[in-house]
Amino acid sequence: MFDSCFVARLKRYLDLTPTERDAIAQLERDPKSYPAGSVLWNEGDDVSELLIVHQGWALSETRLPTGKRQILRFHFSGDMIGASGIAFSDAPSSIVAATDMVVCRFPRLALGKTFAAHPRLAALFFSISQMESIDLSDRLRSVGRSEGKARLANLFLSIAARMRAVNGDDDPVIRIPLTQSDLGDAVGLTQVHVNRLIRQMTEEKLITRHRSTVTLVNEPGLIALARFVDRFSSLDTHWFPIARA
């Protein structure tokens, strides 16, 4: 069994019991590798599984009536994919591997059994899902009401906050193995506009970017620009049920 980045993320918010860790390990028993470009499922597919990302990046995307792509979310190590659409039998968006990936597939039924046996894990999974939902709402508000530079700042800060929830550090250097087209499709900008804004943000010493690495040079400045709120640094767990033995 590989070291679980999913457990690392959950431990950020809750001191897991050995029994709870074992229950999570049962969800990660079957890792599978996928090359970049693989479609893990298409929008509208009948999906009865969830995915835990162990390595690599995936895109959650949908196609607009114009044929253009809208990226709803980036997924990377420590993420569970599919939870946002668990209320529906058909997938609300497509999941595409942006890089080579290792993911663990497991049936929704297994998650239901885990929740029944471990209500504290159910509360934790639900809370993290709500954190992600609010973070997405923040980004949508940014797209609707902010200039392009603020949109990009919000996206970089959101990715950094999610990574830090897994890594447990405040490293200003984040690896984002995405194209400028990917970034643009996430914040409603063209590739040309993204390129111009990244140059501008570099000149203003807000960030630097070298290939797939982005360094948050002036994080307070980025936070002020984007009016960013870190939704992943802490979690209220006082209402959680008591862990079962």
C-alpha cells in the first residue's frame, strides 16, 4: 500500500483513529495508471464510481453550447473526484487526465458503507465537500466581477491553499502542470490574454513562472488583488460525532 495523500489531507483537519485509517485504505486498494489525455469519464456517462487521486492532475470540464470548453475544477493528489455529482447517476462533467495519473477507483456503495460504519468520516467528507463548493463559488464570483489579473491571482491562490492542505506547509512555490489554455478556460480568458497577464504579474513582482512552476513572490499582494479567502486552512469539527472504536 502506497502512502496515502488522501489520508494526509484528512489528517490536516482531524486526528484519525487507526480504524478510520484502515477504512480509508479499503477505498484505495486498487490503484490504476492513466496516461495524459485519458478520459476517465465523459459528461453524461452513467457513473457509479468515485476516484481518489494519488498522483497527477485531472481536469473537470464541460462543453458550452458554443463548443468552447469550461474548466470547472483542477484535481490533484489528495482529491476525491466525483463527490460533487454523487446525487446524480449521470456525470455532470467530464474528467480528463491533464498529466499521467494514478487514481484509485471505488464504487459509491463502498463510500456508503464507510459512512455507516464511521459517521465521523462522513462528517469530515461532507465538510470538505462544502469547503470545495464555497471555494468554487468564490472563483465564480471572481470570474463574474473581477478583472483578468484578479481572476488568475484567485486561481493560483486557491490551488496553493489546496496543495498546502495536503502537504502541510506554506511553500510559495507550487507546481501547476497546465497550459495557458487550461488556465484561461478556468477563468474565462483567452490564451493570449493569460500570457499577457502572467507577464504583467511577473513585471509587478507578484509571481514568477518557469515552465510548470509558479512562485507566489508577493502573496499578500495577490491576496489583496483577488480578495482571496483561504477556505482550506481550518475546519470547524466541534459538531462531529464521536469516533467509533
